[in-house]
Amino acid sequence: MDRVVEQNRQYWQTLAPHRPGEPLEFFQAGGSALNPDELSAAGDVHGRRVLQLACSVGDEALTFARLGAEVTAVDLAPTHLATGRAKAEALGVEVDFREQDMMALDPDLTGFDLIFISWGGICWVPDLTRWAADLASRLAPGGVLVISEHHPVWEVLTATTPLRVASNYFTPARDGYPDPLKAPQITRELDIDVPNRSYIWNLGAVTTAVLTAGLTLRSLQEFAAPEMYAGLGDQAGHLPATYLLTAVR
């Protein structure tokens, strides 16, 4: 696992200088990096403690901070974190950005009212059961875990006509991206090819891990996003593209 984490750290460090996230003007104009469904799942975060996992440059963390939360955000890539810190300083908000593997969080990261992970995050978790159990222990009583993610069906399908299966829905580990359209966009723009290992966790595995951790499932929603299946034309909205899971301690 340590070798996989270090390999993935190097992968993201290679990408990080080319991923600035939303510009400052976006936030200064009142923009939110969280969509309405994510905001609804998170609830009122004012005065509450929030942990964002796999935060990248921290745009969601900045949004939570601007809503009045006390925010900690973790990521593997120090360049991502440097970008997030610079943006937080420019916006006049406080976010505790930490270089952390989300499978080995600092012991003091406990007592959170909300733990949040968004698109492209859970695929970097190598042991889902252990991860969920650890997060459950870091939530305060009544605290909420929110997972907002690419749908695993989208992860395994390549949107061509006819539809092509690029990965195995029931076999999590994958080295690189069999379908380059599932990789971060910047890898295609810069033709970056750095070894990495990610995981496709199906909904059964995610839900079971959350329940095994002792959390209570509050909701599981699936959403269409036709632009994510652009090759399917009029049927692009007939398949799930993202999901939103909310569970409470």
C-alpha cells in the first residue's frame, strides 16, 4: 500500500502545477464549488468542523470556509496544497491544509461534524472497509459522511455506439486508465503518462463499507449527466453518471 500511495503522490505532483481550480474571481463573485445537492447533503456548516478528503486545490474547502465552517483539507500533492493555501489567503479565509494520505490521517483529526469527499476522490482508496471504519471513528456523534462521486457505471463504460465496457465493475483495482476519458482532463491536454493505481468501487461495496463501519445510511441518490456520455446522443441521460451518499454517525 505504501508503494501505491507514493506512486500516486508522484502522479498527482506531476499534474498539480497544471490544475489551478476555480479563479479567485469565481469565489469573489459568490461562486460555490459545491452543487445544490452537495450543499443540501452537507446542511448548515456555519460554526461546524469539516474535513475534506482528497481536496486537490481545495475549492470545496474554500466554499465551506466561506460558509462559516472550521475546515481541514487533506491531499497527497504538496503543490495542490500550496495552491489552496494561496487562494485561502487571497480570499481572507482560514483552511488547515495538510499533506496527508487519507488512509493514514493524523490522530488529532477527530470530532468532525462533516467529512466530505467529492468527484475523483474515493477511487484512490485501496481498502474501502478500513477507510470507512476510520472515518466513522473521526466523526462526532451525529456527524455526517458525504460521498459525492462519479458513478461506477460511468467509470466502466466508454460512451461510444455501440457502448464499450472498458473496466470490470466487480474488480476494483486498475493501473492507469483503460479509457483515457476517465483520467483527469489535463493528462490528455499535456499527454502525461505517469504510473498510477486507482480503484472502481461499485455501489454495493461503498454502501456495505459504510454500514459495516456502523454508520446509518441517510440517502443514496443517483444522477444523470448527459455530457458525461456524449457519445450516446439522445440516450446519454439514460445512465447514471454520478451519485451522492450521505450517512450519519
